[in-house]
Amino acid sequence: MRCVALAAVLCCPLPQAHATQAAPRPVVEVLPPERVRTAVRAAHTPAAVNLARSNLGIPARATDPLYVTDHGVCVYRLNPSFRQGRSDVPLAVPGYVAVTARTSDGRTTTLQVAPVPSAGEGAPSWAAVAAAQDDTEARLAQGLDEGAVLFEDQGPRGREWYALDQRALRLLTLKDGRPRRSAALSIAAYTKSLRQPSAPATSAHPAARHTGTGTEVRLLLGAVLLLATSAFAVLLRSRSRSRRSTVPVEDATSS
């Protein structure tokens, strides 16, 4: 009877084990391709073209041609909920779609297209909300591997760009107009840097603390030596004055 019961337990499925295995959280909330195409179409509207021309300093009535590309680069930003400590949400969410516009003489500007709330209760519409000089986003996107996205972050040194995939971030920079990638920073390390407060200045490298302590000791010894030298000089002066004042008195008495 015991063998039958044991066999029944071993053959019985355990749904609880499957329930505890949560699906892996996606690192990036990817913007669907159809929305990217919608953003690119919004970059070709008269309002967007006028914004690009204004950024390039082209007068409103000028007839200089302006070419807007048919390709958009989605720029992702840090999810505010993830920054606040939630671990069940993606790290990065769509920020805007970058669309490059170019003049006939080679000058470029980047239209930043993002969803804007509609006047009623309808879905947000896409529109060019800003324009930036040069084509940084398009150039940096050339350094992205398959499966990676362009991630913008406000780091300690200001605005920084990264190639972000499911496992790591890689700092992106432009050198001679070409993208360069730095060593990989794991998602876990990046998350840890967000969760932990900055270390105080006193918790620096032990060697630095040791050097600072030695400097303070040398300054203290120097101050003590200076005070001792000054006290000794004052003592010598007082003795010399007392000797000069006592000699004439002895001569007068002897005479």
C-alpha cells in the first residue's frame, strides 16, 4: 500500500513549480515597426519640414531644397518605473523616433518625432516635437548589432549613448564620424548602479585615504615644530635682555 501511494506521488504533476517560474522580463519595450513608419510619415509633414528648415537657419520663403529621409531610428530611454525600483517592467521604453533631414549642401538636422496627446479622447498622434543639429542618432545606429537598440541615458558626464540588448549595454561614441563601442556593461551592473546611492567622497581608494592621512600628520608636525622654534626664539631674546639690564647695575655698585 505504501508503494502504491509513493508511486502516485511521484507520477503526479506539480503545477506549483511551473507557477513559480516567471517569464523572463524583456529589457526593452520595442516600438512596433508600424509605429516607426507612422513617425517617419509625420516627419514629412509641412510643420515638421518647417521646423527642420528653421533649425538649419533657412528663411521661411527660401526655395532651398530639404530632403527628409524615409528611415527612422527609435531612441529608447530609461523607464521611470524601473528607475524607481520596480523589477517587473522593462528597463528601456521608446523615447522618440529620429528622422534625418539634409540640405543640398550637406548640412543635416535630426527631427525628433514623438506621440503627442490628442485634443479629445482619441489615440495620441505623432508629430515632430524638436529638431537637433547634425545626424548623431543615424550615425550611432550604424554601430548597432542585430537585436540591439539605441539607448540614451543621462549619466554623470551628461548625455550618453549606448547600444542596448538583452544582456548588456555598450557605450557608443563618434570618432571621425564613425561609431565606436566600448566594453560591455552587464544589465545587472547597470541596475546596481541605479539602485545604490553614490559613495561618499571619504570612501575612496585606501591608498588615497592613506595619502591624505600622511599629509595631515606632516602638516601637524610642521605646525608643532614652528611653534617650538618661535617659543625658543622668544626665550633667547628674554634672556639676552635680562643680561644687558643687569650688567650696568653691577658696575655702578662696584664703583
